[in-house]
Amino acid sequence: MRAFQMQCKAETIRILRNPYFVFWSLLMPIVFYIIFTKVFNTNIQDKQEWQAHYLMSMTAFSVMGSAIMTLGIRIVEERTKGWSVFMRITPLSDQAFFAAKMIGQTVIHLFSILIIFLAGALINQVTLTAFEWLMSGLWILLGSLPFLALGTLVGTMKRVDTASGVSNVIYMILAISGGMWMPMEIMPSIIQKIGVWLPSYNLGNGAWEIIRGNSPEWGNFLILLGYFFLFVLLSSYIRRKQEAAV
């Protein structure tokens, strides 16, 4: 048990030292938040609601990037450098090793949520009730699970540069088509029809509903859960095929 705890701690520290995490998960969402609330969209009717809405978007955008890119690319790096093979001679099982990665990444997501929420409160004086802060943060934290599973799917790729390029494309497509950068209502109709089925939209929509005093829709929960199981099954299947081929 102590070895598992130490591995969780090590995974968390490694992520904090990773420049990918600092840029994609903290710096870029905060910069976008400033641009879209301080430079653009400054004359909208309900400015406070927009500032809270976009804060949720950028927080969800942050955990998506951390899960897909930071986790996925790191898994590929470890396998190409032989680290994953080395870990097999330690007392930790493969399942415990991956669980430690997931827990470490979840701790980082909690840290990101707190930092970006604080940035929204300081930059635009976003004011929500304690319940809304808590529930929207919990929703985004739990809603990051399908993206962690997607990160492990990216981690099955053989080359770091391939994983980096593919994860960047997936990340941006999900963010734009899921209404993270611009409200879904102003997107082309074809994007709207596709977007409502994407995990990114359903992650964001749950938080958007909470800050409006509502509960996340059941469809948001079920779609995220479906993507979680889909990505877990795919990554598990591919990993077993890769191990059998060795």
C-alpha cells in the first residue's frame, strides 16, 4: 500500500514539473479566458453570466487537455524509453501502476480547477454560490474520467511525435465542436448536431447548467459514461494485442 501511495505522489509531482501541463492546462485556458471576456464579447447583455459560463468552459478545456495530452504522451514516452518494462519488476502490478497515474492526474485536475476558478474570481469577480462552485467543480472533476480513458487510448500509440500530433488534433476538435471556445448556439447547424453527442459538450453543458441554477441533464451523464467505457475497452483491447505481439 505504501508503494502505491508513493507512486501516486511521484506521478503528481512529475506532472507539475511537465511544461506541457503548465502551458496546456493552466496558462492557455487563463489566457483564453482573459481574451474572450476582456477583449472580445465585452458588450453582451448579461456580462456576469457570460463570464461565469466561459469560466466553466475554460476549466473543462483545462482538464480535457491535461487528460488527453499530458497523460497520453507521458504513457507513450515511458513505453518507448523502457520505463513501463522496468516497472514490471517492481512490487506494483500493471493495474496499480495505471491506477496511480489516474489518481495523480485526478489530483492535478483538482489543482487546475481551483487555480482557474480563482483566476475567474480575481479577473472578472465571478460570483457564484458556494454550492454552485462546489458542484460545478465536482462535475468537471468527475466528468474528466472519459478524457482520462481517452488519454490511455492515445497512450497506446507507438511514437511520441505521433501521439503528440494526434492528441493535439483531437483536443482542438473536441474543444471547438463541443462549444468550449464559442457558445454552441452560434456554431453552424451541422456542428451543433454533431457537437451535442461529443464528450466535450456534455462535460461543459453539465457545468453550464449548474451555474444557471439547474442540474446537469441525464443525457450529459449517460453520454460521458458511455464514452468512458468505450475508451477503456478500446485501450484495454489494443494494449492486450500489443503485449501479445511482443
